[in-house]
Amino acid sequence: MAWTGGRGRVAGRVVAVLAGLLAAAGLVTGGGAAAVSVPRPVTRVVGGTDAPAGAYPYQVSLQKQNAGAWHHSCGGSVIGEWWVLTAAHCLTGTPAAGLRVVVGSNTLTPAGTAYAVQQTIVHEGYAPGAPGTPNDIGLVKLSTPLAFTALVQPIPLPALPDVLGGSATLTGWGRLSGGGPSPNTLQQATLTVLPVATCQLRWLGQNISLVNHLCTFDKAGVELGRGGCAGDSGGPLVQNGRQIGIVSWGAETCSTNYPSVHTNTGAYRLWITGRTGI
């Protein structure tokens, strides 16, 4: 995941009061109040494994041009022959001509098929400086339609926000650790979907929405924890064959001791349909 949102501050006295609650919920390691300190949010897949060739045919690499070369910037997902879904923060500051979408491969090198971008659409309510980075959702319209194959397929979207729980699959080319290397092969990880109320406690001051956000968590323990990091932003979180979330933000250090925060796709279905017809 690429973590770029949320700049809220947490009052120390509130953290102290909630330390016991968080420990009881299994969201704090070490058992002490000091472990509850909240880092600034940032975005990545940490603790994942290599995705097999041909898996996740909806996954795209959103790339930016720099010094004449193309570089992976964010994830995204195919939702129609003309359209890719991603995070708003992946699109701001770069014109459509400076972006391309690469599909059909789970490796960055050798790459799949590249498509030029005709238009980008950022949600009108996107507020990057606000706590929780609300409305972090965007759309990419391609210059030519995708050719669907076994390696390039759209992912279905939920019609409405679901009452979520259970596990979901995160995929992306984000850094393998905070400040660490980026993989050439797409990473996959299975994460637990948290109750939003629990996520609100973990991200005090970040204005986590009961409807528009969803959170995942896989606590570091005997095994390496799993979660998103820089470069995963905009990528899909999938449950039961539908994309329920878009990677938005998480701990700046990509720490798996904190939940990853996603835009709840179902909450924005009418917005998506109104702009794409999907």
C-alpha cells in the first residue's frame, strides 16, 4: 500500500485511557501503554508471497514517466474495457499524458501490455490534507479499450457497502517493508477485515468513517505481519470475487502493528456508475 493520507494528532491522555482496550482486542503488542503510540499515516504489501503467473487478472500497474522512463507508481484494478479504478492520491499532480496502465503480467519486468491514459477523474470530495484522507478514490479512462484475455479481466464491484468481516486478499507491488525494496513480482496477502469501530480506536483522530472506510489487520507475531506499503496504493482488496476496497493509507513505517485503511468500494458504487456506466 502506498500510505499518503491522514495527518491527525492523538492526545496522549486519550491513548492512555484506551491502552487497555486495545490490548484486550489483540491490537497492541507488548502489553504496555507505550506500544499504543500512533505513527503518522503513510502506504504498502508487507509479509506477502509471490503471486502465481496468471493470478489476479484484474490487477494493473499504474505507471508514471520520469526522465524518459516509466516507473511503477500505484496499483489499480480493471473494472471495464475502458476503465481502471484506483486511489485519488495516485492521480493528483500528474496529467493524463504522464501516466500509463500496464496489464496482463504479474511481473514489472518483463512487463505486460501498456495502455495510454485519456482521462483521470478524482472524487470531488477528495481531501488529502484532512484526517482520514476522505474520498480517496479515482478513475482512469484509457485511450483505447482493453483486449480481454485470460490474463486481463475486470473485477466485479459490490452494489452497496457490505457488513464486512472475514478475510480478504490484497495484491500489489508495494515495498516489502518501510523504506525497503520494491518487488518485481506481484505480492499477495490474506488479511483480516476489522470491524470499523475497532479501527477507529486504533487510529484515533483520523476520522475513520463507518461507511466510507474499511480496515484490514494482520498482527505481527511469531510470523511476519502482513499489510500494505508504498506502491500498493490504489490497488484492490478483494473478498469473495468482488473488490471491496481500494488501498488508501496506513502506518508511515509500513508497520503491521497498525491496521491498513482502504476506501470502501461499495460506498462509492453510485459515484463509479455515474461516471463510467459500470
